[in-house]
Amino acid sequence: MTTEDNTLVAQARAGDERAFQQLVERYQRKVYGVAFGMLHDPEDAMDVTQEAFIRVHRYLDRFQGTSSFFTWLYRITVNLCIDHIRREGKAQTVDYDDSVAHAGAETSQLMPWSADGNPARSMDRKQLRQAIDRALATLSPKHRAVILMREVEGLSYAEMAEVMQCSKGTIMSRLFHARRRMQVALLDALEDKNKTAA
Amino acid sequence: MTRGKDDRDLQRYFDGELRPRRARRIREEIEADAGARGRIAALESMRGMVRSASADAVDEADFGGLWARVRAGIEHEPPLGLRERLGFWLRRWGVVVATASAAAAVVLFVLVRPAHRPPPSNDAVIESLDVGPEAVGTIFTIAGSGETGQTTVIWVTETSAEGEE
């Protein structure tokens, strides 16, 4: 935990509202970014962001400081998002069963992109954003969470394992398969775009 | 570079999760393998796209009212109920209390249990006693009773008066 976070948490625990507000303002964009990536709806994402900070305030006394404040905050956020997805019945994909060795898993490989087959070069910003949103939607909630935490927030495997309360091996596996699925989805989006343009 | 397992090494290298020596080796392999360089480039490209999409979404959000909403939510939150507080206390201290209780129970048992006494035995040693031709003698020695810790019974039956008691 950063020294500044440490100080703000201690002050917030002691009832300093201004300190807690500073924590909110410090992390609101990050929390919203994860929530939006998970839920793809601005209102739902803002609701989850609000609820995450309310929960943090409620349980601040229980935060023991063994993990960093932001991994604890992310854990709350990711769990709220997963609960929301399940409540809304929006979980249309099945979580990858991390405990089962998939037959042929070794053939699931990362793909290189050619200059022509690189979505980043072939789409404008708006199309790219739509393609990313659609690709993320093809992932299970847990796969979505690891992609966002790694690619956007730069969390390490150990930090993600702490957030998701699983092993580093599980995180690596989820991330590998999530990236593979994202690549396939983005290349499909590029193909659709090329077909439309033709 | 072979695929499959190596792709996982590539991923770990890309994410900065390899130890320095292993990372150096992977970097050398990547430099010598166009396919591996292509896969790394694809991962970099995808990371850039995901970051860009996320940044755009966050830039569009209005955080102006968030603190007010959080504050209102905190004010309207009911205080932690007895069940929640008890549950938290049990989760935090339950293991400690259970272990201490078990340890105390063991100590108490060791200190307070009665001194070990062998259970009374019903074993008896039976020996014959030579009391002459007209009687049968039997010595019964029973352990674990009496002041001396054993009881001896000598039984003599006169065989000449058979049928009479």
C-alpha cells in the first residue's frame, strides 16, 4: 500500500470524511474503468462504482493492510460486477473450467497479426472501440476481469490472484485463453468490416 | 521456437513475469524467431486497443456527482447488524478461540483426570492341592482384591462321602 493510501485509510477509519473523499477521487476512474469493461453499460458501471466505495467505507475497519488498498478495492469491484452480471442473467458464456485440462489446449495458440490482418491498423477509433466492446462481451466475467486488470490497470499476476482469490497459475491460464478469444473475436470483427466494405 | 508451452512463456515475458535470466533467454529466442516477434507484436497491439477503448469510456463518464452519491449511500447504510458483526468476529477470531479452547481442554484433561488404576481383574490361578486319597483340594488365587492385592481360597472336597454335602 502506498504511504499516501496508508495515511488516507487511517484517517478515513478515524472518521475523516475528507480523507475518504480523497480515496474516492483517487480511484474512481480506475474502478469505473473496470466496471465499464465488465458491464458495458455506463449507468450500471457508475452504480457499481458507487456501491464499491460504499462497501469500502462500510468495511474499512476490516481492511487489515495485508494486501494493498487498490487490490482490495478491485476485489470488491470485480465481485460486485460478477454479482451484477449473474443477477441480470447476462452471463451468456460459461466460465472456463480452470481445473479441467482441455483436450487440445496446447493447440490454442497466440496469433500473430499481419499488417492487413491487424484490427488496430484497419479500423478507426470508434470502430475499434466497438470491436473491443464486442470482443470483451464474448468472454466470461472472470476472463473479462483478468484482461481488464492486466491490460488496462497493469496488475501483476500475484495482484490479480489476490483480487480473484485464486492461484497465479489460474490467472495465467485465464489470461492466456482470454487473450486468445479476444484475438479471434477481433479478427472476426475485422473480417466483417472488410466484407461490409467490399 | 515451438508453440503451445512456449506461447505461455511468451505471455509471461510480455507481462514481465519472468525472472531476469529466463527473460533474457526468451528475448534471445524472440529475436531469432519471426513468428514469436509477430505474436508479441499482436499482444502489444491488442493491449493498446483495450487501453484505448477503456480510456475513451472513462473519459466519457461524468464523475461530478459520484462523491455526493457515495456520501448519501454511506449515510443511508444501516449499521452492521449483530449477525454481521458476530460473523466478522468469528471469522477473525474464531480459529484463535477454537484453538485456545482445544488446548485448554487438553491441559485440563491431563491435570484433572484420575490417577491410573488398573481395572479389577477376574483372573484366578487354579492349582490342585494334595490332601490325600479321600479328598480333592483346589487352591484358587484371585488377583486384584483384598488388602494384599490377592485372595486365596482353598477348597477341599472329601470324596468318601459322595452325595452328601
